[in-house]
Amino acid sequence: MSERQSGYLAIDMGLGKTRIVLEYILAHHKQQADHTGAVLVIAPLRVAVSTWPLEILKWAPSLSYTVLHGKDKDENFKLDRDIYIVNYDGLKWLSKKNLGGRFFRGLLILDESTMVKSHTTTRFKLLKVLRAYFAKAFCLSATPAPNGYQDLWSQYFLLDRGMTLGQSWTKFFNRYWYQTPYYQTIVLSQERLKEIPLACAKSTFRLKAADYLAMPKLVVNDIYIDLPSDLYKKYKELERDFVYQLSQEENITAVNAAVLSMKLRQFCQGGLYQDDQSTYLVHNLKEEALIQITRELQGEPNLVAIQFKFETQLITDNLSQEFDQDIVIPRIVGGISADKSAKIINDWNSRKLPMLICHPASVSHGVNLQAGGHYITWLALPWSLEQYNQFIGRLYRQGQKHPVIVNRVLIRDTIETRIAEVLAAKNSTQESLLEVLRDFSKNTLTKS
């Protein structure tokens, strides 16, 4: 790896992607005689602010760094440092700075590079311009293709300016897929599709946790709930007519298919948001299932995944009523400060919390929770495979001493069944890709 100009580290969570990169930077730093540019690390916020600084202090304390976030970021940018760290949302601010003298011929690190898996995003467009300053680039992610092979083009383009998958998204897409007038994507040739992982393998280093660590068992347990007949009838009416009737005078209406999908998911979780953003409660079936799981766990910590704000209140109210006491359940969701989240994470890992409620997006990267427990309950599955795998990976990772039990509470014959099927299909595609990358990496290491 030390001789590479670019590469993708498709390494499972817990196998030390950050440390590998730091070793590379140290080797490059020691050999550097031509005064090439500094290192720029771009990462999700929590990873940028917390994980990278801690990893540098642990594995490469001789390297100087600064984090370009918060009110001091302009002053920090003026500092002379080996490594500059910024989160993806800071790219717009960074793009307005004079980068040439600082990073010319330097090293660009895209941590959790699936944050730029779409070529249409502002992030990708900004990075496409910034990439010209850097001589070297590396991408890091355990889940390079969470939605399929189409996620790969923009990431590999930022690595090598199109050497792996071509310089044009349109040409890449048209070689392997066809889009119908109804925006359905059709694979042109399954045989031709095999070209993609083989092309990526040449610049990708793959490590699978099970090959190197004694990983505990991962058990997925689906708990199905049937809607009562009157509620199921209401659900099907909403699905068919895009309308849920609250009373003779008032309805909740879904204006298009995307909104309908959201409304159906809300229905399954027990509530519907009204126009004024208040919640109309439909049922508490998920909370009843959670109560049963809580009783069976007998005090073992439970990491609970939700999707909607109203779920927190439903969980709190139902558990308080069931156990006849006021229960306050810590949560890490949107709007919770970094300091408060850090305190909650510390309490969890100290096994002080019997339950922790999280939105998967709020703890999907750079958070280690394996010391606090080994039970996960999905009250609502996400459409995103990346969120799904990353959330499970908070517990199922190096250092976990117990089998990880994943309970998924699903309402039968609803959109939740479809989400589970989509996640399974996406995971199958990604696993096929990772196996090709793994085999190529093994063969390369054996030959060397």
C-alpha cells in the first residue's frame, strides 16, 4: 500500500482502517523530501471531531493536526499542521479557501466515502474540483455499495479521476443499465455486470472481520405482529387511496408515492403526523412488543432503533405505564448535542443504561457501543442498508464478547415486509462485491 497513489480500503468495522491510514501517513511523512502538501481528511461529523483526533493521539502522536469545525475553524485553517480534518458539511466552506499552497500534491482521505456515493450531490461536485489539488487519495468504507454497483462510480472517480470506472457517469450507467420511461432501472447483462467488481478490485484492499477475528455469533430474530382487522383495513385504505380518515370532517392525505411510503411507515410505528406536525396515535403494538422483549431481557441493556420522533414518547409512556413508574430513557437522535451524546455513550458503555433509544443516522459512524450490551431491537427498519449495517456494527465489532442478538419487530403484510426484502437484496449485491474484492486482495497478498 505504501507505493500506491490511490486506493479503496473496504475494511470491516473494527479492523483498524484509521490506523492503517495513519501508518501510511507516517511512512510518507518520514520519506517526504520534496515538501508535498498536507493531508486532508474528510469524514462524518462525529468521526471528524472525535474519532480521528483520538486515533492520531493513540497511533501517530508525532503528527500534528487540527479540526476545521466550529467557530474557530477559520483560525485553525491558518495553522501549519500535518493533517487537517473537516466534516462533509464543511466542504462548501473549505472550497472558498485558498487550498493550492496548503494541499498541492498532498493526500486526500475520504472517510466513510459512501457519503459521496451519488454523482449528483453538491458534496461530489465540490470534491471533484478539490481533487485536482491532491496527488494521492484514499477512500475508506466497510460498505462501499449499500444500494448496488451504481454507488461505486463517484467514489472511484474521486480516487483516480476515472481510471477504474470511466470518466463519465452516463457512459458508465449506459454500459450496464437501461432506464425505462417509468424510471425503472434494468440490468442489460448480468455477465457484463461482473466487470465492475473486477475493475474495482485492482485498486481495493479488502479485509473481512471473520477472516481475522474470532467474531461472536450474529443472530437476527424477526418478531412478526399482525394488525387487528379494523386497523389492517385502515392501512390498506391508506395504501390504496393515499388518505387516512380521522373523522367525517378530517383526513390525513399523502400527496405522492414518496409521502405515502412515509405515511405507511408512520402507521406501522403507531402514529401519523398531521399537517400541524402533531401526532395522531393509531396503535401501540410496537411498544407492547418492546415491553415483552424488555421483560425477557431481565435487565440486559437493549439498543433500540427508531425512525420517528413520536416513537420516543410512545415508548416512554407505555413502559412507564407497564412498570408503574416514571421512566426516562436516554436517546441519541437528531438535535442531541455532541457533548450530551458523548455522556450518554459513556453511560451506555459503562452498562449504566438498561435501554438506549437511537436513530440509526445519529450513531452510524465512529461510535463504539460494544462494551455496553449485545442486544439490538429494531422497532422500525430503515430503507438504507448502510444505516442498517452500520447500526448493527456499533455492537457487532471487535471487542464484543457475547453473541449479538438483533430483534426486528415487523408488522406482517405491510411496507415493513417490503423494506426487509429490499435490505436483503441490497445486502446480497454488496456481499457479492465484497467477496470479489476479498478474493483479489488475498491473491495479491499471497503473490507478494
